[in-house]
Amino acid sequence: MADMTERGKILIVDDEKAVRTAINRRLTRAGHTCTEAADAKGLIDRIKEDQPQLVILDIKMPGRSGNELLPEIIASFPGTAVVMATAVADPNVIVECMRGGAQDYIMKPFDLEYVAQIVDKALEKRKLEQDIKEFQEGLQAEVEHQRKETQKLFLNSIESLVFALEAKDKYTAGHSRRVAYIAVAIGEKLDISGDELDNIRLGALLHDTGKIAVDHSIMNKPGRLTEDEYRHVMAHASIGAGIVKPVVNQQILDIIIHHHDFYNGKGYDQHISGDQIPLGAKIIAVADSYDAMTSDRPYRIALTGEQGVNEILRCSGTQFDPAIAQAFHQVHLSGIE
Ligand SMILES: [Fe+2]
């Protein structure tokens, strides 16, 4: 059995020198590398320094007892196995130690052959636990990787569908990509970064996914929409959120649902206002409106960039969040067309 076991670095903690020496000799003979400590003083630092695979920990020592030290060792060094050593045949103390994470225990006076066997067994168990942990971590990483790949593929398909839909129509070709570009520029101006900025970019790319379900002739109707037609067009926000729901997070869904909300709460079928509206949705509202205004429509020709910005600023505080309208103004001044 001994030959099958990994040879380990073992720290023997016992206040009796004779005990430490006897265990040290026996375990060294078995191929382990042993170090010794006489009490609890500086033990945590010692473990940090020596990084033993296993600690033989005497329960009864001057100063802090082994069972007092055990929780600290288990918490600080989860990869280190602990075998308790005791002369006290108190089953409660032993049970408490085993519950607290000790791998095993040995009773004094020691049978050194038995000690060697217990050490081998504890090292084997520790190795097995580590292998299982590594395997599980590897598996989790692989599952997460696959999940992200599948999500990416699905999102790419939806984006392609939106781009194809927009490309069919000269008035909307490239709209979502431009909105994403402007929204990210505004986000950066507002010091947004990381996941939040990614959500805004993706929300912008997908904000009009629901237009797949909107009647093309209504969307491009020259002239005023009837109330029913307007309701039909505006449903694209919630329909789009429903389509992408299985693969995006709640922040992106909220951005899509609220991208036509007015800052003052007076947008179509709107129940929230101001800071209740997700920041990403308010940013996309500005980027979306600017791009729509500066693109030709069947019912009007495009505004110039400057006219578009002035329109955004005119509607600051009513349709648009003033801070975002200002940030967009600055982005425009520094060069977005
Ligand atoms: Fe929209």
C-alpha cells in the first residue's frame, strides 16, 4: 500500500520531543519529508512557509490546543490534510475534530506502523479529493465555455437576421450597427466600461429585433400612423425582448424593452420615468433617435448631423436624459458623424 501512495511533506506538531522524533523517523523511512513543531506558536506561518500536504496535530498542547487550531488550518489551507493525535480517549473531541474537517486521528501511545498507514490513507484521500476538485473545475470551465459558444452562435444568428432585415430596406440598412457604435461612444464618455458597456453594445445591436414581426408596409408608411398602426409598430420592443430572452441577461432585456421610453415618463404605454429607466435604454434612445433622424425616411429626408444633435438637445429633459444628451453632444463634437 505504501508504495502506491504519494510521498508527502509532513509537519508533526506535538509538544513531546520523543513523540515527534519517533514519528519523524518512521515516516522518513517510508519516504516522506518531515518537519516538526513543538506548539501552536507561529504554526499558521509555518504551514504557509512549509506548505505540507499533511499535518499531524496533537490535541493537547500548552497554549492553544489542536482542536482549537483545526478550524483555522482547514479554513486557511484547504489543500492540507490534518490527522489529529490524542492521548485523550474522549470520543466527543474526536468526533468534533472529524466533523471540523480532520481526515483521521491516531491515539497515543502510538503504534508507529499504524501511524504510517493512517498517514498513507490520509494522503491518498487528499490526493483523490484534489483530483476530483480539479476534474470538477475543468468540467465546469468546459461547460461554461460551451454555454458561451452556443450563446455566441445564437446571438450571431439573431444579429445576422436583424442586419439582413435592415439591409433589405435602404432606409434602415446598417441602423443597429450605427446605433451600437454611437451608444458605446456615449457610454465611454459617461465612464461606463466592462460588462455594463458590453450589455449596452449588445442591447443596441438587438434593440430592433422585434421589427421582424412588424408589417413592412406600416413601418414605411408615408404619413401619420393610426393609433392601431402605432401600437403595432411599438410592440417591437417587447416582441424583440421575447425573441432574445433565452440567450441574453436581464440588463440587455431591460434595455430592449425600454429603448423607446421618454425621460419624462410620457412615452407610449410607459410606466416609469427618469432614473427608473435603465441607463443603457436611455443611451440607446438617444443613439437610436439620432441615427433615425439623420437617415432618409419614406416620409422625410435626413437631417444633417448638426440638426440631429440640436434636436436631441431640444428634447433634453423631456424625451432624453439631460446628462446623456450632453454626453452625446460632446461625443458629436469630437467627431461622430
Ligand atoms: Fe426601436
